[in-house]
Amino acid sequence: MTATHHDVREPDLEAVFQATIDADQRIEPRDWMPDDYRRTLIRQIAQHAHSEIIGMQPEGNWITRAPSLRRKAILLAKVQDEAGHGMYLYAAAETLGVDREELTEKLISATQKYSSIFNYPTPSYADVGVIGWLVDGAAICNQVPLCRCSYGPYARAMVRICKEESFHQRQGYELLLAMVNGTPEQQAMVQESVDRWWWPSLMMFGPADGDSPNTQQSMAWNIKRHTNDELRQRFVDMSVPQAEALGVTLPDPDLRWNPERQAHDFGEPDWSEFTAVIAGSGPANTQRLAHRRRAHENGAWVREAAQAYAEKHS
Amino acid sequence: MSERKSWPLYEVFVRGKRGLNHVHVGSLHAADDEMALHNARDLYTRRNEGVSIWVVKAEAITASSPSEKDPFFAPSGDKVYRHPTFYAIPEEVPHL
């Protein structure tokens, strides 16, 4: 976009920015903003976009082997949505002055991160259901408050995404309902999958509040509306009755209702595992990045051909 | 391939249904206009969100500057007589 320019002194700009945040109004792309606010958003939105793109792989694994045409069509639509969510988010990140190509490079060179949850493998078809129920459920807890994030393009992308995530979670839960009403083998598959995904799902909310250095600033900027621990608690409280309805056990001996707090007490995730997976030592980190890199490189000739065609016809 | 510059950015506008304006919904990259239209359909109307799509290269849009917001819109700020509520009409007069 082109525009005319008009110089305003920086202290005034900072005051206008802060007043906008304090009034709970949205910051838009061409508004002045502090460098740290811009940097924080680029990091968060890019990481979120990368998560959607990498997130296509664990479930994409089952598209060819879905047990019916109905399940296959649903799974295809879901994975296509994940691609779409990645695109909305990359577009939002680009309004902050980064380049799409640059973001892709940073993902495949592992200089930007994505959610640790996608570094776990999906060896069982029940994982498709459990990802929809728990992983997408946790994502929804994280994402709903982001619809009110102070940065306009990010908030608007999140509104679109949240509308679509609801289908993701429900299809997963419905799939699990079908399996728990099936054979004993199918019921066991669901329990085995829940046992593997429960703790990594709790880790999706990030470290405990005391170990989350960015939370306070992000909350002051209205990027984040709740702390990691608040959201984790909300997720546990939502999941318990859902697990009961499925007849599965959540693998936490410390999980119980606390009438005083009117909330569930629960155990501590293994944070050393979380740190290791973030650092690249999860079960599928190498595979996920290699696949994304290969897809990008194999698509190069398509991008070039389309560009050549466009130049020829312009 | 990396020296080839990336596909241009397009802004996307969707008409939700007949009778409504096209509304900005986001942006995307495409090699040319036709591809932009197809990508916009796949990206922004997967659930019947639109009956018509406009795409325009982002670089073709001229925008007012946010830092000039106040002076730019100032001319309309003090013209209260442009609003119907400026005019006092006796309550018993109907249909006004």
C-alpha cells in the first residue's frame, strides 16, 4: 500500500498507542507501535501459523487409511482447514512487515518454533479422534480469548479460525463416541490414545505462570487475556465430564474435584519432557521438519511455472 | 528459485450474499489475478461464505495515513448540522 506521510514525534505516538490499548481498542497494521510489541506479535503469530501447517501432518497420516468414505471426507476437510488457518495467520503476520517467504524459511530452518504437540506421532486411528477432542479442545481454550487480542488482523483471523475449530473438536469427539460404543478392542484403542495425549495436551498451554517470562508483558498489551495456568485449569475442568461421557480414564492419579476451589486439582506435567520436545528432541521433530522442507522444495517448480506464466500473460 | 521474487500480495473482498457490500476478509499470495481468485475461493469461502469475490493487488490500494487521522477527518468533525438530530421538531409533528 502507498500512503502519504506526516511526521509526529515519538513520545506522542507512544502515548496514543498506550491510550488505544488502555481503551481496549484495536491496533491496526499502519498504526505506530513499539518495536517490542511488533516483535512479540510476529513471533507469536508466526509460531501459531507454523503450528497449523505442521499440524496437518499427524492427522494427514490417516487420510488414506480412514475406515470409511465419510471419515475420509471429514478428515480431508479438517486438514484443509488447518492449511487455511495457517494462511490466515501468515497473512496477519505479514501485515507487521515480515515476508511470507522469510517465514517459511524460518520454519524449515528451525529458527522459528511451532507447538510442541505436533512432534508426537499418530500410530493409531483413535489418535484422529483424540486430537480433535483434546488437542483441538486445548487449542480452542487458547484461541477464544485471542479473538479479543489488541492486534486487529490477528484477532480477526482468530474469529474465523475459532468458528472452524468447533467442527474439528466435534468430529473428533463423535469419532471417539463411535469407537467407545464399538468392540472391546476399539475401546482399548481410545483409552491407549488418551493415555498418550493427555499430558502433551496440558503442555500446550505453556509453562507454569511462574516460568512464563513473556506473560506479564503480553497481558499488559492485551495480546494475552489469561495466564497459562488459568487456561490449563479451564481445559481440565471442561475435559473431565467429556471423558466421563466417553467412559475413558484421564491418566492422572491426582485428578479430583476440589469443592473448596470449585475446580479440579490435577498433577504437574513432566516439564523436562516439554523442554526436550521444544528443543527438538521430541519423537517426531526431525520427521515433521524434513517433510515440510521436502514439500517446499518439491513445490518450487510449480511456483516458478506459475510465475513464468503470469509474466508471459501480463 | 530464491532469487525469483515471491508472488504478489492480493487483498480479498467477499460479498456474503445478495444485497450486501463486498467486505475485506484478508489477503493471500498468487502469481496472477485468476489464481488469486481461485485461491480466495479456496481460502475464504470453504463454507458458503460468499456469492462474489473481488481480489486486488495490495500495492494498488491507496490509503489514508493513520498518523494524519485527526487532521484528515477534521472537516466533518464540526458539522453537526449534517445529522438529523441537530434539528428540533415539535413532538406532535408526525413522520419526521
